[in-house]
Amino acid sequence: MQYEIRAVDSDNDLPELCEMLDSVMTDGMSVARFTDWIKSPRPINRHMVAVSESGEIVGWAESDRAANEPK
């Protein structure tokens, strides 16, 4: 099976992605919470998804660094 790794499409991916994350994250995840997170000003704030051939989001990764964290 082939997977595509790409940036999160905030216009289309959030409901499916947040449903997946909500099922595995201790504090849960909502579209509103995720939107606030990805729009926060940070030097590094990248969110990626893995998408199956059928278009289903099957994985997620993030790279994040706050402004006050050491480089």
C-alpha cells in the first residue's frame, strides 16, 4: 500500500484528523482546539498527515518549537 505524506490541509482535513486524534489523546482534540494550535505564532509549527490510497488519514506528525525554547 502506498501512502502520501503531506501538510495538513486546514480547509479539508481537520474534522477527520481531529476525530482520529480525539480517540488517542489524553486530553482529546477538537477542531477549534487544533485550529488554535496550528495558528499560534511559533518559529516552527508544522503539521503533517499520512493519507492512504483511499484518502483516509492514517497518521499524523508535528514539529513544534515555542519562541522561548532553546534552538
